[in-house]
Amino acid sequence: MLTGQTHSAQFDQMLRPSARRHIGFFATPLLSGCTAQGAPSFSIFGAYFPDWMLCGIIGVAVAVGLRVLFLVSGIDSILSLRLFTYVSLGIIAALLVWLVGFGP
């Protein structure tokens, strides 16, 4: 093992220049982001918002609404992991909105 050098310098010395070129070539498609069709978005008062943001807001609203409903009905007192329960319910609601509203 080489001593006195950082791990990244050791890694660079182990890779040949051709290997670095191949890594860069194969990593390029992973860094492409959104394609020509654009990101899914909608217009609210002239500004474009991504669809996931709407789904997230609805998920948070559903989780808060269910918390209020569970508090009123007394279900909240028997829940052992309240945080995980409400986060899971919010995520489920957000994913259902995504699937129904924007899915295939």
C-alpha cells in the first residue's frame, strides 16, 4: 500500500487513464436529468410548480387531518409510534395522489 498519500490519490494511481475515460463515459447517462419532454409541472397563477410538490403538500395535509381525526376519536392514544404512523400515512396519501393524478 502506498503511504503518505490520500486515499483519492491512491485510487487515481490505481486507475489507468483509459479506465477513467470509461467510467466517465458510462456515468454520463446517469447525470442527464430531465430530457426534452421536460419535468412534470402545472401552472398556478402563472408560475410552474412540480407535481411532486403538490403531492407532498396534499400528503402533509392528509397526515395533519388524520391526526386531528385520530385525536378526536381517541385512536391517537393507543398508537405506539405516532411519528412513524403519521409520516407513513402522509407518504401513502402523497403516493396515491401521484398515482391517481399523474400516473400512467
